[in-house]
Amino acid sequence: MILLYPDRALRRRAKEVEPQSPAARKAAQRLREAFSQVEGLGLAANQVGLLHRVILVRLGEEERILLNPRVIWRSEELELESEACLSIPGVEADLARPKEVRVRALLEDGEEVDLSLEGLEARLLLHEIDHLDGVLYLDHLSAGERRRLLREYRRLRSQRDEDKSLAHSV
């Protein structure tokens, strides 16, 4: 199950993991299970309740588990695109992020990889690495835009809860 805002785990910094450790294996397994049930491009371990620096991302047609990912370079050129999050469903906002990034991470077997990404894939990695630091995309928005987005999110969540309540009473 994917944690929803305002769950406190979403605001906590995740700890590094050793490849093939029980923590890394558990995080990878839980990420794969949760990811198989949603339509998304990425997921961080905090979103499934584990404070480990592990993410699952879809790069092209391939799903990859990355351990301890870190940005080693980001372009000065920014790209403004719409962004959303599985932990804040139903809302999205335009957000400027670097157009290109280089990320260094470990694969599950411990192999180190350097990924040079641009466009949507660069945005995806930055979004998921932010999660590992306890940062949500809405934290990058202006105060007014963040308030507007959270009002809409609370309204949608309240409506969903009301709909569920009605369904159970029938």
C-alpha cells in the first residue's frame, strides 16, 4: 500500500542501504508489489513505509531498482512540466526542474551505475530522490500554489472518504 499525504514517513529522510542486505531486499520487494498495483513511473521506499534509500523507476520499458541514488550533476537549463505524485493523488502542478541530470546509484547486486537522463526521466529521478530526502514536489511550489494544491487535495480526499462511507452503508 502506498502512503498518502500527510503521512509522517513521507517527510523523513531515508537511510542508505547495503546491496543484498535484508533491508534492501525488503524495500525492493515491497516497491515491486506496490508498483504492480498502480499506474506510475516511480516509487520511493518512504512511500511504502520503509525509510531506506531505495527507489523503483521505469526508464523506457525497463523497471529498475536503484539503491542510494544521488544526483552528481544537474543542468542549469530548466524545463517546466506538470508533475504529480502517487502519495498525493488527484492533483498536479507545473514545476521547473533541471532538463538533464546525472545520477549515481547501486543496483541490487551492488554494481555502481551512472545514469545520464533528460526530460521526463530526469524529472522522475529528481522526484524520487526528493522523496528519499523527505521532500515532496509541492515543497518546490510557491506558497500560494502549494496552498491551492493542498486545498484541492483535501477536497478530493474528503469526497473519496465520503463516497467510501456511503458505499459501506448501502
